[in-house]
Amino acid sequence: MLWLAVTAAPDALAQATGSNGAAATEFPRAAMGFLNEELPKMESAVTERDRDYFEDAMGRMLDFSQQWGFKSTGNPALTRYTTCTEAVSDFLVVGLCRIIPNGDVCEPRLALRFDSNLKRCRELASGG
């Protein structure tokens, strides 16, 4: 029985942290740090109709999500922060839809959902 507890402990720790070793409770702050860095760049790209930004930003978003394990590997410890994971996942689509409003993935409620998730993630990051 002790053997099972010892071998299961690293798995439980990995699920409670991102692959960068940070506790899941730090995720909202990390997500807002990422978004605070990217959103001004995205606004500029939308204004300039610069589609190249989105390709580069997609790589950064995938790297960030991989670090925290909420895209491909799944991190159950982040389940309570879905507003933040969705904000990180959706920001590029929202920006692209501002350039190409008739795109296949551009649904009317996406921007509203993004704004709501961003606001809630910001509150979580500030301890609210």
C-alpha cells in the first residue's frame, strides 16, 4: 500500500502543477501575464491587418498551453480556471474574426464570451 502511495505521488503533483513546476493556483496570474503581453500586440495587428502576427502568436499560445498542460496533455487541476484557459485559447480567434468577420469560426457570441472570460480571469488573478 505504501508503494502505491509513493508511486502515485509524482503523478498527483504533476497534475496539480504545470510542467514548469508552478502550482495550479498560479495559473490565473500566468494566464493574465500572457494575455497582457499578447493583447496589445494583437490590437496592433488587427489595426494593421497583419495576419502574420497571428501565426507567430499561435506558436506562443501553444507553448504556453503546453507548459500548463491545458491543451494537449490535460491538467485536471486547472478545471476550476476554465475562464482563463478559454480566454487564452480564444483570444487569437477573436482577433482574427475582427479582421475576417465572415470566417468559418466567427460566431457572434465568441467575442462576448471572450470578454466575459477575460474579465473573470483577471478577477481570479487579482485574488477575487
